[in-house]
Amino acid sequence: MGRYPGELEQMILAAVLRRGNRAYGVEILEEIEGETGRPVGSGALSVSLDRLEKKGLIETFSADPDPDRGGRPRRYARVTESGVDVVREARAAMLALWEGLDGVLDA
Amino acid sequence: MTKGRNGPPRLAVRLVKLFVPPGMTQDGLLGDLEERFHVRVSANPRRARWWYWREAAGAAGRHGSEAVREAVAHYREGDSVDGWMRDVKLAFRGILRRPAFATGVILTLALGMGANTAVFSVLHTVLLEPLPYDDPQGLVMADQLQTTGFRASVAMPNYQDWRERSRVFEAVSMEKPETVRVDGREGAEVLESRLVLDDFFQLLGRDPVVGRLPTPAELGPGAERVVVLTYGLWQSRFGSRDDVVGETLTIEGEPHRIVAVLPPAFAMDRDVTMYLPLGLRADDPAWSDRSTSFGGWVVARLRPGVSLDEARADMARVTEEMRSSLGADHPGAALFSMRDWYVGDVDTPLLFLMGGAALVLLVACANVASLLLGRAEERQGELALRTALGAGRRSLVRSLLADALVLATLGGLAGLALAAGALRLLSDAAAAMLPLAFAESVSIDGAAVLVMFATVLLVTVVVGVIPAVRGVKAARAGVSRSIGAGRGGARTRGILVGVEVALSVMLLVCTGLLVRSVANLQSIDTGFSSEGVLVQRMSVPRERYPDRLSVAQLQESVREEIARLPGVSSAAVSNLYPFSRTNWEMLFRDPERWPAEDAESVLFTAASPAYFDVFSIRLLRGRLFTDADRADTEPVVVIDETAAERAWPGEDPIGKIVAVDDVPEGDDFVPLWRTVIGVVSHVRNYELTEPSRIEAYVPIDQSYGCCRTVWLTVRTEGDPAALAPAVRRIVRDADPEMPVYRVDTMRAVVDREMAVHRAVQALFVVFGILALALGAVGVYGVVASLTRRRRQEIGLRVALGSTPAAAVGHVAGQGIRWVLAGLVVGIVASTLAGRTIESFLVGVRPWDPAVLVGASLALVLAASAALLLPARRAVREGPAEVLKEE
């Protein structure tokens, strides 16, 4: 398997970065759903955050407990340097693969 | 912290906590869920809770499978996967070695889970997501609320006023049911249609499969003859051809152009085949008559953010405005959410079913717990031995877990299979309760399966593993297994038996009450006899019979022909019959009081004289009308006993004058004053369990405006269904293009009225039997293991001269204590449970002594059999063998 992130994991990394590299669950879900229209379950997100953290691609920390959340703290995520590297590699790989496909994809 | 009804469902929170690792992951997830839940809950609490359950189940599933993946990856590095595999294999072998125990557990789990999954799946489809339209929460329906308290279909001018004056609706439309004759190559056919007006299609928000839906302008007065097909008719009649748009369909003798095909499951009523513009009926005099209900109801969409209560308040304001100009007896509007309009009636029976199924699951869980406890006790010897041989605690727990997991999985799978079977039965029941399209599309609900499976797994693991682990500890501590552990276990199992008995009694009492209700329903005096009666509808085509006289002559000649058929004792023509669901509401006007006082609404039956004979309606006073009461003789009316009592209490109603219908005079309609000639018994026309409104019968020849479409009702000495072909032939001979439809026996019509009660009763009988069987198995299990442990004692007692009966009695007495305690608790609880189903009971009180005694007896008998079997076996073995064994 290695460090290479799956599609949902890439989306999560991108979403956290788009939010100024500090975002918690609800924000990440909003970012992904808002930009891609793809609904993501809270469970899927939570499992993916665990995995990304184990791979060292993000760091998470607790902060800002809120009565609206039953008094529970938010789990914030921050993309690590190696996480940024991985996103960059993934983008480069996809761009390389898309090269020359404009005619097909724009049709 | 938010809790209770405004907070997320607590059980779902528990589910998440069970599967998601505690700490930051769990807190973050639960916090996110709650935050998103609060956003949803204000819009729709029920939906929000449902959403939360789905998210929670999804999260539990994700984290659960992640944990399994990690565990597998972890064990792959060592040899522990082999250990697991070995334990699972051993568990299977154990099952084969003790098939009775394993079958008991698996079957118990399967029954409990199967019943629940099936009932919950129906409940979910019918109660939570029943409407196939866009944003269904905003949809409402309305009809007229008369000042008499009865509801009626909406008069067109009132509809127009509501539409103009109300401020709460985004869109308003009208829908009117009508049966229409459709001509085809194989002769005429009568189909159910809906005539619709204004924004009907737009407010429901579903796109056609083919073609373009008519705009509001295309549905109003001056509409072209167009027709929108339902998906079903498109399939059956046009073979799902895409090029059907533009073709014509001959409806009531007129070609109608097909403009669109609706998506599947569009019409709530599954008999509906097509939609037509209501504007086609704009030349009907009733279109502009405020006092005539037009036969339709209102379908509307609320403006965003408007609640049903606000909408009701606004309609009350509109009614007040209209009353100030039109008089105090102007009708109001009865407004309902669309969901309640269609499925409101079945909320209660379905919730009863859910309650019954939940009780079965509880009995099943108690039973499994008891069986597993017994098994754990039995295994303590084995576990102690394995410990002595050097097995680690970890491997012992693993083998116990494997046992529990295998049992739970097999039970769960069997339950799923059972649920699939039960669902077929249940969706038939649901279809009987609701004539709605979705009743046929109930499928097993994923969330229900997940929750049920998690529950069962939890019970199995907690009950199967914890006591065994405790046993292991005891064994390691070197405590002899015969002391201590066994006695505490016996008490726990005794309590479980008591709980099972109590729950079973509750279920049995509810079952008994429902069985008696249905029996009472069958013997209710409806005021008419349904035996030997055949009913069918007949529509006289407008083209060849343009006037009243020709219609009446044709109907009468058909009726006479039918009356001459062999075996037929009488035949009648009428505008309705009991439970025909045809509403003819008129006003009962006494000239001495009206119009000063409000007139009461009356059910108006126009019939030929034989009608009373066909339905055996009893004459109480005066005379019935005869063939001599014709159009040109004095207008007469026969009223029912409730009308007589209400209008002229304590007086003789014969000879009184009253109007129940109107006749045209110039441009206006005036009351037709009739002489009361007879009083008949009251007939229940709408509900078996409740009297109808007051009733009046007039000779069909004397009734203006009735009827091109009539019911032909026939009484025969033989099987009424066998008569149907002969009746059809007579009608076809009279006019080949006059279809006969809605052919039914009265027996079937009345049976359908009891369908909901019957369906609920049938399912409760199943639940009751399950509870009884599970209860008996539970009692048997406990007593069997008690006696096994006390065989020595029984053997000794018999050896020392005690009679076998006394010895058995002593042991059985231990079990009986728990059974009796459960019985007492159960009876008390069931009178409470009975009260919750009281609204559904007919002619029987929740504390009906016969039912309470019957249920208790059934349980005591089942429990006694379960008690005596093992005890007798112990006695029969003989003291010598038992003592030798030790």
C-alpha cells in the first residue's frame, strides 16, 4: 500500500489545505460536498483521518469544545510537510496522465 | 448538553461508542454528528433522527471493519490467525456435538430478528418515506369541513376562493377521481382516472418519462382533450413505446391525445391509470355551484418555512372572511399533511405491530441469555481443565468469543432469511391496509438489519463470554465448580425465566384481545345482510342515451332481466350501497325549522324498491316504496331510525314532510318536499365500528340527477360470484358498449373493511405463538439444567422413600416460583399494554377476564410441560444409576 493516498484521502488533504490548513470534520465535509457535490459520511471521514494520521500525512489535535456538539471538542486536522509532498506528487501524476486528453475530456 | 427528544438518538450514540475507538477520534466524530444533527433537527426532527441513525450505523460499520482489518493484519504477523481459525472450527464442531442447544439459540435469534427486521422495514417504508414526490414535507391536502362536522369533497367556487385568498401556499391544485370508459379493440374497459387542475403536476415536482406535462393553463376550462398516462398503463397498453406521445386514446367516446407518461409509482392510489384536465368538466353545472361538492380534494404545497398549524390558521381566517359574506353555515377547510391523508389511518396498527415484534425480540434475547448462561455453567469444568493444562486466559476468552460469534452469525443469517419470508407476508398485510402503490415495494431495510445484528451480537457476546470468563477466574482461583457459581447462575436464569414469562403473557393477552376484537367485528349488527349479494357498477354511455328517460328505461330493463335469472331472489339499481365508498351527501331539511336552523347532512340513497330486499334492511314503521311510487306520483322518502329520532324525537315521523334533494326550477334549484312513508333500521355505510350519518332513501325514479352510473345489486340463493357472468351477459346484450365493472360479492366488500384488524390479529397470533414457544423453551432449559444439577438429590429422595411425584414436585417447585412471579408481573403489565391498544379494540376491554385467564392458562400449561419433562426423566432414571454415576 505505501503512503500513496486514495481518492477520498486526496480530497480530504486538499480540503484541509483549502481551509488554510486547519479544518475539522464538518468543515472538511462541507468543503468536499460543496466543491465536488459528492456526499461523504461522517464515518468514512473519521476512518480516513485515522489512516492519514497513521501514514504521517496529517496531524490532528482537539480544540474548541462547543455546546452544539454536546460539549465535545473538534478534531482539527493539519496537513504535514510530507502530506503536502504527497498531494503534490499525486497532482503531478494525474496531470501527467491527463496530458493530451483535452480532446477526449472536453468533447 | 442536549438530551432527550431534541438530542441525537441515544441508542445510536451508544452504537458509535461501541465501535469507534475512544478519545479524539470518537469525540471528533460524535461532535461532528451532533453539530450536523442540530442543523437538521429544526427542519424535520423525524428525518434528522433517521439521518443520525444512518450515519451512526455507517460509522460503526466503517470503524468496525477497520478494526477487523487491522486485527487481521496484526495477527498475520504471528500465528494467532491460526488460533482464531482453530477456535472457529472448534465452535462449529461444538455446535454439531450439541445440536439441540445450538439450534435453540440460532432459532431463537432468528425468530426475534426476523420478525423485527420485517416489521421495521414495513414501518420505515410506510411511515417514514411513503411519498414519491419532491420535498414531500411541504405537501398538504384538504377537503371541506361542513358545519355539521362531516367532511365532504370541495365545491369548485370554494376551491377558487381558497386559492385566491389563502397566503400560505406556494401552489394549489385540485384532484378529482373519476372512473372513465376507455374503448379499445377488445371492447370497452372502465379505468380509474384523476382529473386535475392548475399546478397539480408542477407542485408534485416529478418529471415525465416521456413527453411534456400539461401547464396549469392547459388543465383549466377550455382545455384540449389530452391525457397523461401512468407508467403502468403505458407498459400494459402501449408496450412502453417511446413514440406513444401524439397517439390518441378513446375516453368516454372522445379521442384524447397522449401528451406524457409519468414515472413509476407516481399515483398514490395504485388503481389510477391516467390523468386528465379537470377543465374538461367546466360545462358541468356543478362547476359553478357552491352548494354541490364537486367530488374532488385540494392538493397544495406550503410556502417554505410555513408549518401545518400556520396553514390551518390561515385557512380558518379565509373561512371567517367567506362566512361574513356567505353565511355562518359556509363550510371550512380540513387540512392535512399529505402523509397523514394517505397513511394516517395505519400509524396505530403499525406501531402495535412494532411493539409486538419488539416484545418478541426481548423474549428471544432473554431466552438466548438464559441458554448461554446454562452453557457457560456447563463449560466451567472444561475451562478449568484447560486452565490446569496451561491454557492462557487470552486463548480461553478467544475460544469463548469464537463460540458466541459463530452462534450469533448463524442466528443472524437465519434471521435474515426469515425476515425475507416474513416480509412477503407483511407486505400483503400492508397492501391490505393501504391501497397505495408503495405497499408493494417494501424491501428489507439495511439499517434495520445492522441495528438488529449489532443488538444480537452484543447480547450473545455479553451473555456468552462474561459469565464464562468469570468461571475461568473462579477455576484459576482453585474454587470448586460445584460451589457458588452455580447457585448465582441459577438465580439469574430464574429471573430471566420470570422476565420471559412476563413478556410472553403481555403478548398473549394482546393477541387474545385482538382475536376477540375480530370475532366481535364479525358479529357486529351492521343493519344489513351481506350473504348472497353480488354488486357491480354499470355506466350508461352518454352518446346513445342522452336523456334521463332513456337512461332509466335501459337500467330498468337490465334490472328486470337480472331479476328473472334462476336463483335470483331480487335485483336493484341504486346510486350507492353500504361500503361502496360512494359519498352522496345531502341536507336533511325540515320545513318547520329550516332555514332558521342548520340542516343536518344526510346520506342520500336513490334506489329501486328491491334495494331493501337485496340487503335485508328491516322496516320498523310505515311502508317501503314500491313500483307504484313513480316520477309522476307524490314524492316520498324512507328514513332510517336515527334520522327519525334526531328530527322528531318521540313523535311519529310517518307523514312528516322533509327535503333531502333539490330539483331545478328556472335557473335555480329548490328543495323537493317529500312525505316520509317509512322508517328502516340504521345501516352502517362507512365504518363497521361506528354508526354512519343519518340516512334517507328515495325511489330512483323520483330522484333528479341520479344517475347515469349506478350499482346493480343482486341477491341470490346460491353463490353470488357464480352469478357474475350471467349478469355481465345481460348487460352486454342490452348494449355491447356498456361495461360492467367493480364486480364484487358483498362478503368480500365487508371482509376488506376488516382487513386491517385481521392483518394485525394474524401477525399478533404469530407473535403470540412465538412468545409461547420461546417462553416454553426458556423454562425447559432452566429446569433441565436445575434438575441435572440436582439429580443426585432427587435420586436420594426417591431412595429414601419419597414418592417420585413428591420428588419431582420439589424440583419443579423451584421453577414454578419464577414462572408464577413472571405471570403476576405479566398480567399487571398487560393491562397497561392493553390500554395502549384500546383504541383498536372492538367490544372488549383491555382487562377482559376471559383473555387474561386464557393467556395465563396457556402459559402455565406450556411452562408445566417444560417443567415436568426434565424432572420426570430424572425420576425415571432411578436412584441407583444416579448415585452410581457420581
